[in-house]
Amino acid sequence: MKFTRPILVCLFLLFFATSTTPAQQVAARISRDGIVSPEGIVLVGNDRLTTPGSFRPPVDITIVAKTDSTNLRMAYAADQVIFNWELNNKELRIDGGPARAMAKADAGELPRDQYVIIRWVVTPKKQSIYVNKKLRFEHEGDYSQIDKPVSVFPAADSKVTVKSIAVKQMASFVP
């Protein structure tokens, strides 16, 4: 009779362990300088998709992603660059880094539930951000000391889906 209680506890735990929803399983190709998933990797809550490698400028970063509502955020030359900011969807916000506390009106809005191509070019003296080949933001500053990975993440209850993050080291900047 001493074994009855442990068996009941094990059965109880087994029941609840099998009744929970499994984590999202997605096929992805991961390398030092990129992450590619044809189906897309869904990020919610505190999820953060980050390249395994860290990079020094000059780099040419390409991100293919979408948001269901607000807050597609990315980090490299800033702690965060915010598209579709929950307080003003049209404003592009930059927090941290050489362009800290900057915002640009009418440059931050992304279409909802549509993949966009974000190109983020960072040289030792400048960063430029393009969305679908259109320049949205530029800033001149000292970016030469950056040595970080690239991240994409959601915030404020948004759902961000990332198909790819690709980082290319550049010999020189080509717009």
C-alpha cells in the first residue's frame, strides 16, 4: 500500500503532461549568419529569434517577417527598432545605440499579416533601414564598436512571424 500514493501522483502528472499543447515545431536552417524557415517561425510574448553569430559593421542584414498587429521589433545597431509601435503605428522608433531616442514620423507602419523585406545596412559611420526597397530611416553616427547578434521579437501581445534573418559582411557599402 505504500506504493499507491506515488503511482497516483505519477498518473496525475502523466495525465497533465500529455494534455498540454506541444511547442511549435518548425523546420529551420540555422547558421552563424542566418536563420531560414520556409513556413516561418512564430514569435509571441517574450520570444526572441537571434542569430547564433555576432557581427561587426559593415553588415547588410535582410529580415523577411510580418506582424499580425503591432510591434515588429529588431535589434542590432539599437537595443530595439520598432515598427508598428503600439502607441503610434506610423512612427518608427529607435531605442539605444548611436541613434538612441530617435523617432521618425510616417516611417514605421508595416502592413498587417503581410511579409515585408527589411534591409538594415550598418557601416562604421551610418545605419540605413529599408522596407521593401524604400528607405525609411538613416542616421550618421559611430557604429564602429558594435559586435552583436541580430534579433527579431514581438511586444505588447503582437505575433511576429519570421521567415528569415540573413547577415552578410560587406567590404563596403552599396545602397
